Amino acid sequence: MRLLFLLQSNANELAAEVLAQETGEIKMPFFELAQKGGWIMLPILLLSVIAVYIFFERFFAIRRASQIDINFMNRIKDYIHDSKFDAALALCQSLHNPAARMVEKGINRIGRPLNDVNTAIENVGKLEIYKLERGLPLLATVAGGAPMIGFLGTVMGMVRAFYDMSRQANNIDVGLLSNGIYTALITTVAGLIVGIIAYFAYNVLVARVEKVVFKLEGTTTEFMDLLNEPAK
């Protein structure tokens, strides 16, 4: 029985090989296929790692910044109406988000002209937005640079292919030209994949930053209205 099983297994493997040859099917591992792209694949791989790191690091940082307690401003109003400025500052310092830091700066400026208070809050807001956008220019660079590096590999691969053709003269060997064509096609595909993913990731992060900016603007307006209430 064991002998029959081995014979059957060998027969199945042979049949699979014959079928693959007849149908022209070629199986190649991904890593081996990437190697055909040559050294130009290394910077593309590096850019892909950078893009993935920036996206996830910024995604979670922006999500934390957007989590603002809906009762935060209500509590601030109560503290300020009761002249409990120390309690209001303590509340802001206990919350680690841009809105709390902006309100904290405004509370520290209470007693000064409203324009000075508003300017101080806006300056803190600009700094917070800058922190949120950290890394986004690099991600945009990856989105634009990866396809260009891929196209560079394409040009290099075609130059190599034509050079090999010129050396062969009339006796052109398709196998000899395959390396240059592999480099040309694989680097283009790899560069475009990384560039497209980085492009969409960049736009997702920009959209989320804009949502945080709108929330910060709303918080600033609400706080300034609060300071104007006693003057009414």
C-alpha cells in the first residue's frame, strides 16, 4: 500500500509539472521576483517602510488629538464663572490634547486684552497643528518619489536590455535580455504600488488633521465667547 501511495504521489507531481509546462504557467516566489528588479528595489523598499511607519504613527497620534471630552468646555465655563481659575488650569493640564493646551494658554492670559488672549491661543493652535502634521511632508515625498525611482529602474533596465541586444548583434538571446526587461517592469510596478499607497495614506491623514483643526477652531471660538460674557 505504501508503494502504491508513493507511486501515486510521484505520478501526481509529474502530471502537475507536465500540465504547467503545457499551459505555460510559471511560478516564481515573490522574493525571487523582487530580486529581478536589482538594487533599485532597495530604496523602494526603504520608502515603503518609511511610509507605513509614518502612516500608523501619525494615524494614532491624530486620533488621540481628536478625542476631546464633550463636557470639557462646560466644566471650564463653570470654573471660570466661579472664578476657580486654578481648578480650570488643573483640568487642562490633566488632559493631554491640543484643545486643552490652547484653553490653558487662554486661561493664563485672562485679564489681558481679548486680542492678546486670542493671539496667544492661536499661536498655541498653530504649534499643535504643526505637531500633528509632522511627517506628512515626508509621506508626500514618498508618494511622489517612489514612482520616480521605479521609472529610473525602468530606464536602467531598458538601457541594459538594448546594450545586451547591441552586443548580440543578429544572434539575440531572449534569456539574456530577460534580466533587463525584468528590472524595467518590476521596478515600475513596485514604485507605483508604493507611491499609490503613500498617496492615499497622505490624503487620509490630511483629512483627519483638518477635522482636528475644525474642532480646535470651535473650541477657540467657544472660549472667546466665554470671556466676552461678563462684558455683556
